[in-house]
Amino acid sequence: MIRREVIIKNTTGLHLRPAGIFCNTASNYKCRIMFEYGGTISNAKSVLSILGACVKKGDSIVLICDGEDEEEGMEAMMREIENGLGE
């Protein structure tokens, strides 16, 4: 299991379009991909979980990847977040 803290930089936070990109990226990997925000752990492969977390610009989340391709999954998630999740 690996964990990494990251700040959401895109202007609108994790609203529908960025949440979709976040979810689609996570879904490409076999490992479990979750994120912790506000004391709650949410499934990064579920758009509803992502939207329900209400993550906004400047918020810090902790990505958690656990499984056989966790390193690749973490790299891909970090890359998408750094690239602004399509914004």
C-alpha cells in the first residue's frame, strides 16, 4: 500500500468533468485506489463517491493505492491531478 498527499489545483475542484477523469484514470488499474479527505476514505473508482467528497480547489487529499499495480496507478493519478484533470 502506498499513500501520497496532493493538493487539488484545478479551478473548480472535483466537480463532474474532473471527477469523471479522476474515476476513469483510477478504473484503468487493478489495484484499489482510494482517497482520504475530511476524515473519510472514498473510492476513486466511483464518480458518486468523488462528487460526494466535495473536494475544492486548494484542498489536500491523500491518494491511497493498494494492489499489484499500485505504483503505476499512483503515477497515473498524480499525473492527471498535476495536469489539472482536464481543465
